[in-house]
Amino acid sequence: MHGTEHASPSLPADDPTGLQYFAVLLRRLNGEFNRIAHEFAQTQGLHLTDVQALVAILDADPEEGPMTPGRLRGLLDLTSGAMTACLDRLERAGHIRRVRAADDRRVVHLHYAEAARGVARDFFQPLARGTEAARQRFSGEELAVVSRFLVEINRELALLRSGPGSRA
């Protein structure tokens, strides 16, 4: 992962708690994460969609059970063929394992491979250090507010994805 050589352009001069200010910051954050994900994909010989699939498998809600190809396909909005190609690439690269469910052999569970965890940990270590450095500049109370905001923005994004007019 390359360092941040580029200075960010200035933010809107208006209210730092206003919607425009937040929109710019969130777009920048998303752009930076996309650049990092793209770089990881390139180093691993993967597509960006493959990295999105890895993240979805890694972050799967345990209450919903293990990730399945069907559930992942719905999350990523892929065709059946594209999902199969993605999973084939991830499995060939050693990032995931497909495991048949013990109680129903027709069901396949997707698991993040242990060896891949080390690869990801090595690549994303600078991001982890940067995140921790940023966290250290805030009090526990401030971090609780930031966490609450991130939970709420993720909830709103999920509602947009699953709401009327969505493709999900």
C-alpha cells in the first residue's frame, strides 16, 4: 500500500457539521478505500469485485449463518455466472474455501481461508496503523459518537439498498 503523497483539496468553507461537508468527507473516504482495495486486488491478481466478495465473506453477520454463494450474489448484485467466476478466482488464489454444509450437502458455505488472513494482514497493516493513530487523537466519548454515526450511516445505506426502487 502506497503512502499518501497527495494533499487533499480544501473542504467546503461552510458549516463543518453540514450535509455538504459530510458528503465531501464521505466521498473522499470512499475514494481512498476504493484505491486501497484496487491496489490489493492488483497485487493478488484479483478483480475489485473479488475484493468486495472477500470483505463480505469476512464481515458476514454470524447471526445470519455462514456466507453462501446465493447470499453473496445478492449482496454484490452479480449474475450466477459472474458469482461462480469470482468464487473460482478467490478459491484458486487461496483466499476462500468452499465447504459443504454437514446437514445439507447441497448448501455451500464460504469461508475466508486462514492463509489469506496473513496476506491481508500484511497488506493492510499500514491502514491499521493509520487508523489507530487517528483513533488515538480522540477521546473515548468522541470515538463512541463516531462509532454511532458510522453505525447509523451504514443502516441508512442498507435501507437505501433494500428500499423501494432498489435492485436488491
